[in-house]
Amino acid sequence: MQTKRREKIAKLKADLAGKLESYVEHAVMVALFYNEDGVKAIDELLKEYNNQLWEIVHMKNYTVESFPFRKLLFEKLFPPTEEDRDPYDQQLLDRFCAALQCTQLEKNAARYTENDVKPIKDRFNNFDFSLPLRWQACNLVRHLFFLSLTSTELFWGLVELLNADPHNRAALCIMFPESNWEEELAKLRDERALQREKELSRHNNATREVAALVDPKEMRSQYDYMHARSAATTRATEDNIIDVQALQLRSYQEELVKDAIIGDNTLIVAPTGSGKTPVAVHIAMKHLEAREQSGKRGRVIMLVPRVPLVKQQKDRFNQFLGTKYYVEGFHGAEAARNSSRRDTILASDVIVITPQIFVNMLRSVRECERLFIADFSLLIFDEAHHAVKDHAYAVIMRLIKKYDGPRPQIVGLTASPRVTADSREVMYNEVVQLLARLECTKISTVHRTILDLEKFVSKPDDEIKEVNKPGEKTVEYEFISRVATTVMNIHERLNSQYLESLAKGVSTSGHKLEGNWLKFPGVLSKTVTYYIFLTGLEEQLRNIGRNSAKFIPLLTVLYLKALVNVIEMAEVLPMTYAYSHLETEIKDIERTSPVDFCVEFVKNLRDRIELMLEENRPAICKELLDEIKSQFVKNVDSRVIVFVEERGMAVKLADFIDKNTSDEIAAAYVLGTNKSYRKGTRGGYTQTNAEQQANIAGFREGRFKVMVATSVIEEGLDVKECNLIIKYNCSGSTVQNMQRRGRARAQGSRSILLVLDSRKSDQEYRALQNEKLLRHVLEMIRENGEKNLEDRVKREQENQLQEMERLEKEEEEKRINLSNNLFNVVCSICNHVKFVSASLRFVGTNAVCVEPNVWNNISLDVSESIKYKRIIKSNCSLDTFGAVKCGFFVRDSNSRCLHILGKIYRFGGVYLPQFDVKQLQFQFVGNLDEPLKSFAFVFLKSSYLFEKRRFILKILDLSIKFVTLCSQ
């Protein structure tokens, strides 16, 4: 009983002591620290009875000279202006502590990833947040004053933390009474970004060296990746598989493969429709069999330049080899699969793939994506004439030339070696240059069995039909004239109000519009010339920096381009289609930012031409319909392909044909696939890969009898029933002419050029002449013998290697000279700064920004069809969800710039803004007098295994953690 009583008494005493301590503490705080007289009294007592503590409190022995952090903190919190104040009154330090909120500061520090605030984080680990707010602040600040740091990074890290929330921003206003901390922070961020870029660049160089050392010299086995083989794609159906032994080549095909099947690097040149795919299948089969017999692993990769060809060629390989070998196919327009793309490729015997994916995987620094040249024993380039300049084919060959291990055999297939010359000798050299780029010393053509080739391959008859443009007294001409008048009026206003002052440099702080851009070249009879003029003017305007003086002129150029497109469309389609195209284009521009005077002119134009709309048919339209209808009278099972230059024209023309022919002659269109945000594409003319494949399948099966297409199907599309090709007011190069005509595979086929402009007729005639000249050149090569060709190719290879080394040396010098430069990345329309260049990275070929603050400088337009939950749950490695727009308010025009800069991507679960580099300009940091630079200026080309860029780096494992900040 007494024990319990003692325990109770002890507990009461403890509680009383705690309360007493609390009361005393409260009394001391009120009576002393919040009372001037009290502060003086305790200060005197402290000095008398504990002088050592008094000196510490008054920082009498405080050293700042050896510690830059202390010095800067002392300067900010004990400025000279405070010396005249009463020392017992509210000092700047007191006001700073009163505004400081440690609870919020601790949250900011937890999210901050830079190491320079580590001392603050460490202090918060054992911090008593139950203390009064003022005590918390004093506790933290006193701790900071006694840190012995030799740099000022912690100070600016503290400023970053204080700037992160509105509560502590008040403390910044006290510390920086002149409100200049934002400028200091911006400068600091630029310095950090440049330093980070240098560090990552060094790491990138080290990674490149390590990667070169570990690059294997042996092929990885398919058996190690069998888990990646898909049951859904493992070989074709039994009904579709033809036994390997059933693949019988024609005599001319056997002549074509004779060099390739013995292992020689060979360029095979044969006309379209001659069966180059069976030739490729046979070469692949013989290659794999030979590797097996010699006890070596083999893996074949066929590269195709167009997305539609992936499935077509994959199906053909499966058809002949599916019982013996595993065949796969990939292209960039398809969604990511569940298994690793690399593993699926390594599990395969034959892979059909678009070249850019292959380049990305050869250059990848991520182990789960990386392919090596040693993984492949045979590369087949379909449409090998693309191996020029910076095409992915040429990049692949440069990578192979730099590789010091066993190189794969190279086989190129083409109907049309890329030639541009009108001279026989120059054309001869161009063919030799192509062979040298492909490392091919043999060229295989049909000679001995030419008669057999002519039995199976029919050359379409070429026709050129010139059709008159709309006459002056026609309603079409009046429509076009009114549009042209509107163009002239807008252009005159553009000149008088904007271009004249820009040319003088009046409104651009010394940045002039260089060149003779004030002359109006005319539009009515010179649409092509005028469009080229507008394109040049647009490029010049984008290079003007410093302010937004170019904003309205650039938008005006977009209006003018749209109106020129309407004129061109009105010449070859009914006015209703041209007017519809005008509505679509103008709506798209004005969704970005309307220009008042352009809106007024276009409104007046609409009012005038709406009254004259009727179901007219220009003469070229009538000729087109007559050709199509007469073709189906001759053969109801015909297929017709109509080639056009513009995506919008393909969509409109397909609709016109479909509505003006019988139900049996259904028409569709094929465009290049585009995974961009649909609303963000100019004119809205897009087509998904699924839509494209469905239309191509419908054309093959006969559900569609007419296909209107851009250049996307001018190569490789195999539809044996196709017997009429119409080039609708568009001609092309020798290669394009041969490829387009080659889509007509049936006997008695025709190729027709319907044209309004005699210049396009002349271009067609030149292409036909060059085609004949090319045949003579190929015959010359054969007659001169293999030894002569081999010697010329080797000399050209040496020249190309020297040129490649020279360019690499120039790029290295350029990189070194500019390695310390930093650029502001700005909107090309309004010049608003979005981020600094060191924050730009590449995921494959996609330019993304990894600076978390970028979200504050852009506007997002998320697709309505995509729900948030579905985005989060998706496991795609790379996908797009909406448009990235500028969003900057331009005071000069009193409107917001909604220029589309790119898309929103998710990469590995992280959301990143992906930018179209053509919509950006680059401005030297610290030298605003320099004109803006395009991406071509800041981008360094290289044939190294890893791309070398001045400040634009691949996403490395080192920076993946940094990238994830963008998702927060």
C-alpha cells in the first residue's frame, strides 16, 4: 500500500516538475526574449558569470575568412546596414528566423536530390519539431553558422529550398531585400547544368571506352533466349508454309545470287517485279545452312526502309523458311511487346526490321537493349540505294567499318542505284560510291539469262498527259484568284508592319533580318517558287533572337503557306475540297495563336468564296476519273495506285475518287505512320500503323481497288494485280520514277503522269533518260570486268575512310572548342526560354528534357481519349500521351503562344517532355547578341559506336536517377 502511494507521489512530482519547467520556459520566453529589457538583463548576467558562453553567443571568436560558406551567410544575415541598429532590437537575423518554417523546409529538403544540402538533411534527422517554431529556426540557423565548409554550395542549396514554397519564400525576401536571389539562382542552375554536362560527358566517354572493350567478338546463341520466342508468332500457319525445298529460283534469279551464296559482299540490281524477295530468302537460307555445316551460329537481319515492308517481308520469309527457322519482325511504329525486343531478336534466326531501331540498339548503353555487330552474320539491305548521307543504312555501315571484330556478310538489293547525274562517267562513279559505302566489291545483274527475265517481268508503258490549268473565265480560276489576292494583301501587310523594321534591326536589338525578303515574288503562276520563298523567310525569322518581334511574322508565314496549299489543291480538286482544306489548315493555325489582321483577311475570303462553291471538276480531275474507270472496264480485277506529294491531298483525293466512281471501285489512302499527338499534326492528316496495314491488306484482297498514297509505298509494296500507276501532278527523281512504276506488276501495266506544269513533264522525261543511261552504265561495269570494279571500289573505300576520319577530326575539334558553352533552349516562334541545353537527352532518336522545372515552362494538352489510370498501369517502355505546347504569353500580340513543341512521353515509368528539335532554337547563355542557332548547329554527327554530341547526351545509367525527377 505504501509502495503504491510512493509511486503515485513520485508521478505527481514528475508531472509537476514538467509543468513547472514548461511554465518557467514560457515565463523566460515572454519576460526575456520577447522583451528588450529582459534580453539586456540576461545578457549582462551571462557576461558576468559565464564570459566564455557570452563570447560564443556574441560570436566574438567567429572566423569567416577561411570558410566561404560562413562568410556568405554572415554577409547576408549581418549586413552593414544592421550595425547602426539597436543590438537588442529586432535584427535582420531575428526577422529571418521569425519567417523561417523548418517543418516545410524539411519536406523540401527530402525532395531535393543535390548533395549540397546534405548538412541540412543530416541536421533534420535528429531535429525536435515539437519545439516552438522560433526555437526550431534559431536551432537550425545557429547550426549553419558553425559549419566549416570551404564552398558556398550549401548556401545556394538553402536558397533553393527556401524558394520551393511560399512560406519560406518570405524568409528569402528578408535575406535578399533587393529581391535578386532569382537571378543568382538562375545563374547557379546554369553553372550546375554545365558542370553536370561535363561530368556526364566524361562518363559517356568512359562508357564508350568500356563498351568498346567489352564488345563481344562472338555471336550470342539463340538457345540462351528461347524464352523470348512467342507462341503467337512462332512460324506461320501450316497452310501458309511452303517447304524450304519448294523454293525454286528462276534461271535469272540463280544468276543474281551466285556471288552472294558463296559469301561475297554483293549488290544485287534487278528490276522491280523480278522477285528480289525470293532471292533474299534463298541467300539467307544458304547462309544459315552453310553456318550450320561449319559448326558456327548464324543470324540474318533484313533491313527495310518502310514500315509496311516489315510485315510483308516477314511473311515471305516465314512462308519459305518457317518450318526450319524462327522469323521475327519489328518497326518503330508498333507498340512495345511484353518481352525484351533485344531478347526476341537474339532468339531469332531471321529478323526483318526498320533500320533506325537497329541503329538505336547498336548504340544503346542499356544492357537490356544492346545489340552488337557480332550478333549477326548476314545483313541484307532492301532498297539499298538509301545508303547515302545520314540515312540509317549509311550509319549502320559506318558502325560496321569502325568495328574491329568479325564483320557480317553484306548483301544489298535494289532496282535503282541512286544516281543524280546526266553524265555516264559521273553516274559510273556514283554506282562505285554506293558499292564502297556498302563494302560490296561485287555487283550482280541479269545478263546471261536476260531473255528469261523478260518472260516474267513486264515493264509498264510510260505515258505523260499534260492537262490545261483552269482557264481565266472559269469558276475555278476565280476561286484561285481570290485566294491569291488574299495572299498578296497579307504579304503586303507583313512587309509594311513587320519585315521592314526587322530588316533594319529596329525591333530586334541589333538582330537584322538578313537577305532580300521584302520583295513579293508573286503567287498566282509561281506557287512552288513562292512556297520556297516562304520557307526561306521562315528559317530566317526563326534565327532572330533577343525578343518576340518575330512572333507575329512567323505566324503570318504559316497563314500564307496554308493559302498557297489551297491554291495548289484547287487546281487539281473540286473547290469544295480546297475550301475544306482551308478550314482545316486555318483552324489548326488559329488553335496555336491567331493573328488579328490575318483572321480578318481570311474571314473576308471565306465570305466571298463560300457563295461560289459548287461541284466543279477541274480538267485534271476528269482525266483521272476517266483513266480509272476505263481501266476497270478493261479488267474488273484491276488495282490502281495514285501517287501524290502531300498527305492532305492523299486524304482528299481518295474521298473524291470513292464518291465519284461505282461502288465496286472503292478507294482508300495510305500515309506514313505517325505516333504523334493527332490533334497536334498540321492539318490533322495522320494514320496509325493499324489503319495503314488494314488499308494495304484491303487493297491486296480487293476490298479497295484504288489506293491513293504518298511516297510511303513507292518502294517494295507487292500487289501482283496492280496494273495502273497514276502520278497525279507529281514527278520525281530517276529512283522514284523506277520505284513507282515498279508497283505495277501485272502484264500490260501502264504508268501515267497526269500533270498541269510542263516543268514536271520535263522532269519526268529526264528521269526516263537517266534510267536508260543507268542501264548502259551497269553494262559498262560488267564489260570492264570484276577486277576493274574491285580496284575502283577499294580506292573509293580508302577515299571514304579518309573523309570519314577528317569529318570526325573536325567534329572533335568543334566539340572541344564549344565544350564549355551552354545554350538556352527556346521556342522557335516566341523565343521563350524552356530549359538549358545540358538538360537535353536522347532516348533512341527522341529528344527529351530531364530538368524537373521544365514542366513550369510548358503547356500540356493531354489527349482526351487517355485516362490517367490507364497511363499509370501501362507497362510500355516508351509511349506518347499528348502534346507539349509553348504556353508563353506574348505581350506584343496580347496572346499566348501555343506553338506545338513535341509530345509527352513515358519512358520506363517516367514522364518526360519530348521535343521536336525543329521547333526549338538554341541561344548562347551569356551572349544574347549572337543569333539563334538551329539544332543542326548544336548536333554533332559521328560514326562512333556511341554518339558524340557537344552537350546532348544519351540517357546513361548514371543519369537515370536524375531523370526520374521529372515524374515527381
